[in-house]
Amino acid sequence: MQLQVIQLIFLNSIFVFILSLFTQIAGVDVQPQKEKYEPNYTYYHNVSSIESVFRSLVAKHSDFIQLNNDYKSSGGRSQLVLRMTNFSSRVETATPAKVRLLLSFGEHAREFFPVESMLYFISNVTCGVTRPTLDKPSTHKFSAWVLNNFDIIIIGMANPDGRDFIEQTRNYCWRGTKSGVDINRNFDWNFGGKGSSNNPQDGEFRGPGAFSEQETEVFRNMSFMFAPDAFVSFHSGVRHIYIPFADSKSRQGRRQPVNKTLLIRLARYMSRSSPSRPFKFGLAYDLTGYTADGTSFDFMAGHAKTPFSLAVELWEHKRHEGRSCFDEFNPRSEALQAELVLVHPLYVELLNFMHKWKQEHFLRTRVKKDFDSLLIRRKKDDGHQRLPIRKNSMFFSEDLKEGDDSDAGASLPNQLMFLMVFILTVALVAILVRHACQMVRKKRIISLRSLSATFSLLKLS
């Protein structure tokens, strides 16, 4: 009996070893599978048609759209970095600055749907930039509101080489770059953790080092040069809205973002954008059954300190079965338009929330500046008595606190001067009193002498 148990354990170990070896060699999660349906490019856009759409947008709306082709993949393809705003508008100091948004699409090659939703969003923003028509006045109003109040940078194709690889091979399970690196595991936030892989054949292969892939350069540069108010990385596969963090260290230590309450509020607004199919939302490591190390949205939240950083999964197949891939991440071609219409309100809710937040943030900043100016004026006015002020760390900088202390010490010379004047005055009064007394005494002596002489004359007479 014991021999049979030992044999069973041995055979099981051999099976596990062979399975792991096969996984390392074959990369089972990125190998082509038999698909239930594939994209019809009458409905979906391929890489060349996406590039064509972007060029057309720039040519048609040059006052509102700029295309930066400086950022390229390792294969030399443009990542289609588009900037969308009203470039002719000037923000006055008395009004809030524009909301700065950085939106990323196409990080994972097999996720076609987020890229299509991006094109639909851009189309909705730009279709009303001309004069309003009688039948669509709201379209013009929406376009004007977005372009005048937002400055949006869109990374249209974060991973164009991977997408092109799929189109050439029809391997719809391919996730990474052409060399197989998952750029959403290549960022400098807990890079190399167990929520990624060092196996080049694995779908979550992280690459040789943080930011080793050329495709991640645009994220790092934009995070600091553009300094967005919000960053959103769009994906598909489920209907989830993730707030940081997703990495294994954060999960182990239960790390949470400093502005968790605001992030949850934003996620809640966005989740209700499609009442018929609401999104689930929460901390990434709580919402998923796995950890993800080196992600773009964790980097933006943790290192770049972007106020709002989210990852959004836009679409899921409700009853996906088997190992096919395209249907797991993308709807059928015939259903694509309806799904795009359904998900578009999520973008609108994102814009509404961020616009309101920016206005409130501007008011708080304006109040603080006005309060600081008042304090500076009071500081310069040394001729008036200072009333005690209740200090609040939200409105007082360390410089102002130190200035208040030095100001209290600055009144000491005034006190000494007053004391010296007082002493001199008392001394002068004392001298005058003494002199007056001496004069009175002299007058008394003279009077007595005169009286004595008078008596002498009387006696002689």
C-alpha cells in the first residue's frame, strides 16, 4: 500500500514537471487557439485604418487636434499620441485651468474593443465642432464643453507592434509586444514581483528590466511633462474599474492610495454609467483573483503621484468557455456598434467628475492664496495691534509660521524705546520739581530777611 502511494506521488511529480516544462516552452496562454469568431474589418479597424483615421482627424480639426509621431514602438511604428483641446482658447487666471487627462489604449494587443471605444469617443467629441445644426444642437454644446474645459492626451496605440503581429498571424491570444513583453508589467512599480513572469513565453512576461521596452517611454515622459490630473488605462475582458494598487507587495501590506475616498467616488460614478450592466469597482488586489506587478496605473499613482489613476476593463463575455481568445475580450463584429454606444457614457461620467473636481480644487487653491495674501499684508503692518489668529495647517506654510514668530520678537525694540522715554520723562520731571522747591526755599529766606530788617528799623525808631 505504501509502495503504491509512493508510486502515485512520483508519477504526479513527473506530470507536474512535464506540464511546467511544456508551459515554459509553449507559452500556452499566448499560443493560437481555435476561435469562435474573428474580427470583421468592415466593422473593426486594423492598424493601418486607425492610422488613417488619426491623420484625417488632424487634417480636418487642426485647431483642436495635434498628432505626435515622435513616440514609436521598438519596431518603428507610431504610437499615435494625440492631443485634443481648443488650442485657441486662453485660460484666464480668474477661472480654473483645463482638466488634464492622459488616456491609454491598446497596451494589450488582443484587446481590440478599447481602441474602438477610443475612436468612438473622439468622434463624439469632434463631430460638433462646427456650427450647431437645428437637429443636433446638443452635439455642438458637448464638443465645445469638452474642448474648452479639457486638455486630453490619448495614447492611441500603446503597442502597435503586438497588434500588427496579431493581424499577420491571426493569433488572437497574443498579448505583448512583438517580442512578447507585456508592457503593462514593465513599469517601475514593484517590478519583478510574483504578479508577473520572467518566462519569455508567458503572456505576463515582464521583460529584462523596468522601462526596458521603448513602448513605455511615452508613459514616463507624459506623466512628468504633462502632469495629468487623471490617468486611465483601458482594457477589456471583464467589466471592472480598478483603483490602485494591483501589485503583490501592496496586497500583502494592504497598501491603499492616499485619496482612496475620492477614487472610490469617481469609480462609483463611472460604474453607474450603464445601469443595465453596471461595472464592479474597488481596490485592484481585492477585485481580482491575482496580483499584477509593474502596471502603468500603479506607476502613475505610486511614482508619478497622479491625483487620479485608474484601470478600466470595458467589456466582458458573460458566458465565455474554452480557450478561445478573441471572443473573451471583444464582441462580435455585428454587435460592436451597440456595445460602443453602451460604454460611451462612462467617458462622459469621467469628464463630469473631473470637471467638478477641478473647479473645487481651484476654489480651494484660490481661497488659500487669498488667505496667504491677507497674512502677508498683516505681517507688513507693524503699526497696528495684532489680534491672535487661529492657525490651520491647511492654510499656513512653514515660512508664514516662522514669520509670525520673528514678528513677535520684532516688537522688543519698541518696548525698550518706550521704557527709555519713560525714564527720561520721570528724570526731567524730578529735576523740575527739585528746581521749583529750591526756588520756593530761596523766596522764603529772602522774605524772612526782609521781615528781620523791618523789625530792626522799628526798634531804632
